[in-house]
Amino acid sequence: MKLFDTYQVGKLNLNNRIVMAPLTRSRAINNIPNALMAKYYQQRASAGLIISEGTSPSPNGIGYPRIPGAYSNEQIEGWKKVADAVHSEGGKIFVQLMHTGRITSKANMPEGSITLAPSSIQAAGEIFTEEGTAPHEMPKAMTLEDIEVTQNEYVQAAKRLVNEAGVDGVELHAANGYLMNQFINPRSNQREDHYGGSVENRTRFVLETAQKVADEIGNDRVGIRISPYGAFNDMQSDYAELDNTFIYLAKELANIEVLYVHVVDQRVAFGAPDFTTDIKKTIKENFKGVVISGGDVNTAEKGEAIIENGLDLVYVGRPFISNPDLVEKLQNNAELVTPDFDTFYTPGEKGYTDY
């Protein structure tokens, strides 16, 4: 099977074509990566590539309880422990940079931080906090200065993660209703300046940030995650220019020469509606480089089918939570352990490193 073959991605030689998808686990006490997290990722280092849980480049981007950041010395030191642990097992790890934008509650944010978004539009629904659930914050519409500051925060986080923590690269999270996706999607972006309206304008924040990060750490250390047709976190799942939006985005990302594009399929895990076009194929044709995708992959055959359909790497999410030896189990067609949903976001080792 091609799924278990080594695969060259830029300068990285992956041990197989299985990618551990980013999974929010809320174990970073005080938003600092710790020894427990290092053990968790080390246990799963047999994946060809690990993409870490969403990690905020700034205090303003902390959306959930106990998610890690990459904006303080303590956080960078914590990520170094994680990277060293993964590398000790021969693994590769990218840290996903996730600014949650309007998807947050003040209860989850550090003191003095500000909820930012493309437009001052509150997201529907509620978010979990240590005390229960709360409505999403009403965000401040970002000024041009806010945009520049935020982009520079991505750059600084990426620079420190690669140069000081020693991770293999970063993934920019432009999916699942978070800040970058909020710029792309017309439900959350109703700006009237050159960051809103047209396809070119709605993708500008993402492309400018990707270029700045690539200029700082090298384009071969930058990936990006997108979620066309995604409805999670109050996004509009379909709109008139959706295809053109992602065709344009794919072509421009090809010009930047980012390492890969990671396409999220929200239909299973997030209950999103079906795609109305073959958007994964469209993105692959226009990006031409490495494309990661997955969705409901819990057997080697399902993973192989994604590769046979023309994509390059296969992401697997929740099965990795309860099966740290997932690659070996898929190879041997062994039965998978079902994860304990009640411990997905709780602190401590239960349901985290004890499978």
C-alpha cells in the first residue's frame, strides 16, 4: 500500500503518508505546553507527520480553555520539549497557528486581550469555558493597524517555533471558522475596504500572512489548512463565489510555494452539508503541490482510497486520540479503541496519555 510508503515533502522525508490531524485537547495549563503534552505527541510520533493542536500566535487569539500559545518565552520552551520528544522517536511535527478571532469568550482569554474579527459580527452559538458555556464575544472590527500587528504576531510565532523550539514547520489555520477563515467567508467578513468584498479582497489577509511567514522561515516550512463548504463556527457553507474563492486561493498559494495545502472535510466529524463540487480535485489541480485530506479514515483501505483519488497525504483525527500506535494498527488491520468523548477537553492524563 502507498499509504505506508515513505514520502518526500520538500526537505522532509516522512516515514509514511499518514498525518495526525490537529486536535484541540486543552491540556496546556496557563496556555503553556508541558511535559504531559510532550509525552502525548511522542506516543504518536509514528505518524508520517504530526500537525499539533491549534496554537495561538497572540493573547488575542486564545479561544478555548487551556489551549497553547506561541507568544511567550515559557510557551516556546514548552514547544521545544514537545519537538524534542517527537524527534527522539524519528517523527516530524508542524505546529498549527490558530488565531480564533471571534470564536472565544472573555472567560477563556488572558486579561487585557481583545476579541478581533474582520467585521463586528458576533458568531451564533456558544463556546465552552471552565464554568460551562457562554455566548461568543462581540468582536471589534480590525483596523488596518490591527491587521498588520496580527500578521506580525503570526510571523514572530512561526520564527520562534522554528528557530528556538526546533519544530519542523508551521501550519496556518485558515479553516473551521477561525480568524483566517473569517476573512475568507462572506458571513463573517462584510468589510468595505480592500480586505472585503471580492474574492481577491477576502483572501488578502490569508495570502499576505502566508507570504510574510514564508519570507521569514522559508516557504518549505509553511503549510495551510482550509475548509471549503465548511459550516462549523457559524460559517456560510456555500456561496456564489465559493469555487472561485478556493481556485484563486490555491493558485496564489502555489505562487508563494507553500509546502502543502490541507483540505478539511467537515461532512463526518462536523456534520457539514455535502460538497456541491469536487472541490478537493479542483484545489489539487490549481495548487499542483502536496495536498492533504481525509475525513472518516479508520482503515488502511479508506486511507489508500484518498491517495488513489489523486491526493498525497491522508489526515486522521480522532482515531489517533485513543490509538497512539494507530499506524501499526492500520497496517495490521487491528481493531481500534474508541475514544472517550468525555475526556477530549479535560485536564490531566485520563483519556490523553493512558490509552
